[in-house]
Amino acid sequence: MSESVPGIAPEVFAPVEAPVSPPQASEEVEFVQLLTPEGERVEHPDYSFDLDDETVKGFYRDMTLVRRIDTEATALQRQGELGIWASLLGQEAAQIGSGRALNSKDMVFPTYREHGVAWCQGVDPLRLLGLFRGVDQGAWDPRDNNFHLYTIVIGAQTLHATGYAMGQQRDHAIGDAETGEATIAYFGDGASSQGDVNEAFIWASVFNAPVVFFCQNNQWAISEPIDRQTRIPLYQRAAGFGFPGVRVDGNDVLATYAVTQQALKRAREGSGPTLVEAYTYRMGAHTTSDDPTKYRLNEDLEHWKLKDPIERVRAYLTRWAGVEHDFFDQIDAEADKIAAELRAGCLSMPDPSLTDFFDHVYVEQTAQLIEQKKQYAAYAASFEGEGH
Amino acid sequence: MAKISLGKGINMGLRAAMEADSKVVVMGEDIGKLGGVFRVTEGLQKDFGEDRVIDTPLAESGIIGTAVGLALRGYRPVCEIQFDGFVFPAYDQIINQVAKMHYRSLGKIRMPVVIRIPFGGGIGAVEHHSESPESLFAHVPGLKVVSCGDPVDAYWMIQQAISSDDPVVFFEPKRRYHEKAELDESVPPALPLHQAKVVREGTDATLFCYGPMVKTCLQAAEAAVEDGRQLEVIDLRTIAPLDLAAIFASVKKTRRAVVVHEAPFSLGPGAEIAARVTEECFYHLEAPVIRVAGFDTPYPPSRMEEEYLPDLDRVLDGVDRVMGY
């Protein structure tokens, strides 16, 4: 780009010097960490993890099981049983830590990758597959598990979360850090550039809505690195909107738990929103349709493998909590069982009929649609016996 | 019985809905203290408080997106978009979220959201303040699209829209805000929300219209009497779903149809009505369905808007054409 435009000084077009890749080593990134990649507990002046090792074992189990579910779903896609799958590989600690910090009355607004949070909320993993297999578009009732439908449009759910939180406010459901209600909105680093996310920040701020914005900065929005979304650390944006932001080691389940819990308490007691940036890494592809070798270096992945969210908990439990091999074997066996059930469940999902879907466009069905359904049903029936 | 304006009808309807259901919240830009730029929400914040009459940040996607969240929480948000041309930042939330939520959840989630949009031209405004984007919403499965044409309908239709469990885009004819009529609140609404209304009976041809064109068509029908023509005028009231039964019944009676709207000619509501009438009333028709509409240009600068907007003469020209077969 050396061509100059007549009448305009060339320096106007000079590209701004941008970093070529995001910071790589954790030493360069300041965040809240309570468990190192080596599995050592460390102190932080503002945050602590005060629960016992049984809880940590529970986190290990959660993370291992959701990784296994995720692996199985990827395999199902590879075998043609799912149209697509969005893997959470590498983000287990961010999701389990934040998910386990939720109280039963808190409400979750996920993207399409929050399989770990869904797990924490008690959503049957099989329900998640419907969307990816193409038999439905979510179709669960958000009220059953306080877990809204997956949202594909990037960032749109942050506004839904904010509106929901404003409803909690109007219902006088906040005011106490333990018994109050909060809402948590998940989104990614790419979404942080969306207008909706920025509008949600403004709304939550000016209405002091009880919402936690939980950004999993996994460094990549499909092929675009974080430096295409921001020139400052994402959590610092919160200051401009007038509420606190905090960056946490997204691969540290103890820290994500502690930081999220504090943010949720703030929301529940009526002190307003918090932005949590969970600094993590998308170890897999964006989705099964994506090929990350086209745009990122394998060394990056190798580097992040050393920070694996599950391995560090295993190291901690083995070295410091005296947990025996049996425990890990049991979890692996449980994971295999869940994976087998998921596979069987997926394969036995009935194919829906388009005829049924005419009924769900409106609460109050229209005459036109009733007629259209009737015509289609008759048309479809005319092929019966022809092997269609 | 009091004589009220169309704008006042909506105001009174909003008030009645808010009194009847504490879950009804009204939200939009300048709707609180100011009472809206057209004063349609005047006095509501004073009486219902800032939690139910919410002055929002200037962010239309935010208005609709948070309304989705409030609806998920059990509220019935009534959103005001200040002007027709400003709805587009919210278009994604309306099309991808509001319209599809019921379908995506196989009926488990309802979106009782009303989106009020003052629309249409004729007020001498600058650009983006005179548009008729109703087809852009009527084409979207999951939305219902209505428009009121007189003060009594304004009062009742807004209440019916709010009580609908489906999302309703409610187009208000802004140049008719000051039209007046008698309203007797004790008389229940004559029709359900999605039924068309015969506002003038006739035998020679039917004028189909809605919103601001209802008055124009009534004037045209009155003028046509001098030419010895008895025109039927039907206020469609609902653009999606169309009240096809009422449309077909009238066409079968008069055998000639003219559709009138301010929205651009091509692919407007007139196109759908013409297609439906052709399919259903083919052997009853004496003439093709004629459309009298805005032109396929962006809305013009206001000095030219009288030329752009269908008026009495343009409607009568359409009648001449439909009678010429």
C-alpha cells in the first residue's frame, strides 16, 4: 500500500504499528491466578479459593467429563452424525469455574460454546446436540435449568442478559449477596467488537443491572487474533463504561470460580455489573468446519498445552491433596460411559418432520400458515409409497 | 364520550394496558419525562414510575435486545422506536431474536413484545423520518405487523397488541396523530386485532389501505361519488397476517381491487394482496389488481413529498384504471 492519494499526505495512510500476535507467555499477562500451570496453589491479594479439596476434585470431574463430551461430539461430527460442532477444548476451567460459582436462581445466557456451563446447570448434554445435528434449534425451555438457548448471532445474548437482569431488578430479586439473583452473559473476544455487547455494557452500567459479563478471551475469533479486536486488554474496557473489570487466568478453575463468585455477589447485592475477562486459549478449531493451521502457528498451541486447565488440577490433586490413581481412573470410566450414552442418544434422535414446525411460528397460529401446512402435508403425502 | 386524537388514543391505550397488567413496561428514547417526541407517552412515567416507563440510552438494538430479556423474565415490553428510519440498528434483534424465539424453542418461549414505530410521510420532515418499512417486517415469519388508521382503533389495537403473546410491530401513522374521533371506552372493541374493517361500503371497486392511507382513501371514495362510483374502503389494520377472508369477500363482491400504500410500489403489501387475490378470486375479477403506492425511490426531500405520497388524485387515477377494463 504505497500508492498515495492526491491531495492527502501519505502519512495519513501509514498503517499503525500493531502487534503481530497476542502476548504468549503468562508472565507477560497480568491476571488473577490461584493455581499455577504446574499445579501449585498461589495467593492473590484480592481473591482466594476457600473450599476444600473435595470441591476441587468435583471441578476435576466436571472438566474431564465435559472434555470427554466435547471430544465425543467432535467425533460424531467427523462421522457425519452432527452437521457441525463448536468445541470448548481448552476452555474447561473458564466454564466450570464460572458455572460452579452460580447459585440455583442465577440465570445464564450462553453463546453456542458453553457446553461446560450447560453441564453445571444440569442440562442434558444430548439436548445440546439437537442444534448441531439439525433436528432442532435448541428447543429446551430456558426456565428448566436457568440456561437460555444457545445464541449463534455474536453478542446478541448480552443484551438479552441485561434485559433479564433488569427484570430481576424490577422483581426486587436482588439486594443480598447470597439469596439475591444475578445473570451471567457469556461471550468471546470477537463479540467484544459488536455493537450489541457495547450497548449491553452501557445499559447494564446506567441501570446498574445485576449482570456479570463473562468474556472468554480465547485469543481467536475464527481466524482473527485478539489484536484485530482490541488494542488494550479487554477487561480494561469496563472502566470506560463505569464498572469494574478483572482479568483472570481462564485456565485456572480455582481463580475463575473465585473471581466469578465475587462478581456474582456484587450483582446479587445490587452493586451492578462486572466484566470478567477469562484469559484462555481455543485449543481446537473455531468449529469442525474450520482449519486453524491456515492462520496460526502450531507453536502457539504447544505453548498453551503446557497451561492445560485439567492437567494442573490433576497435578495439584496428586501432589498436594494425596488423591490416588483410583479416583482418576473412576472419572475416566465415568467419562467413557457418558460418551457412550451421548453417542447412542445422538444416533437415536428422531428426524423431525417439517410439518410439525409450522405450528411453532406463532403462539396464535395464522389462517395462512394453517392453510400452508395443510397444503404441504397433502403434497408430502402424495409421495407416500414412492420410497421418499 | 370524549373526542380524542389518534396519538391520545394510543396514550390512553398504553395507560389502560399498564393499569391492567403490572408486567407491562414501556421503553424508548425520550418517552419518560418528555413523553415522547410525539407526546404519545405523556404522563405515563409520572404515574407509573421510572421502572415501568424507561428512558433508555440511545441504542435501538439495546432497546429491543433488552426487551427480549425482559420478556424472558415475564414482562411485556412495549418498545418505542422514535422514527421509522431509526429502527434498523434494531433490525437484527427483531428479525433474528424476537421473531424466531418461539419457533427455536418449539413454543416454549413466548415473546410478547410490542414495537411501536411512528411511520410514513407527510409531515415535512428531514430524511429518515418519513419511511414506510412495513414490508421489511411483514416478510418475516414470526412477526405480526399492524397499523391503526383512526383514534378508536389506536386505543384498542395497542391494547390488543400488548395482550398478544406473539411479537407485534405496531405502525403508527404519524401524520394522523392529530386526527380526532369520538371514543367511548365502555364499548368493547368491534374486532380482534388481526381482522380488517370495512370503513365504507361500496359496490364498484374496493380500496384496500391501512394507516395513513385510510383517510386518503375515504376522501377518494367520497369524491368518486361525483363520478357515480360507489367505492368500498377496507382498512386492512393488519399487514401480517393479512385478513384474506375479508379481502376475498370484498373482491368477490366488487370484482375490482386497488391497493393503496405509501410504501414503495415493488414488493410492497400490494404485491402480496394482488397475488393472493389472483389466486383466489381469478374468475371474479373484471380487472387486474391495481396498486397505488410510493415510488421505488428513497423517500424524497420534503418539498416533493406531496408528489411522492399517494393522494386523492392518485387514488382516483388508480380507480379510473381499474374501472377501465
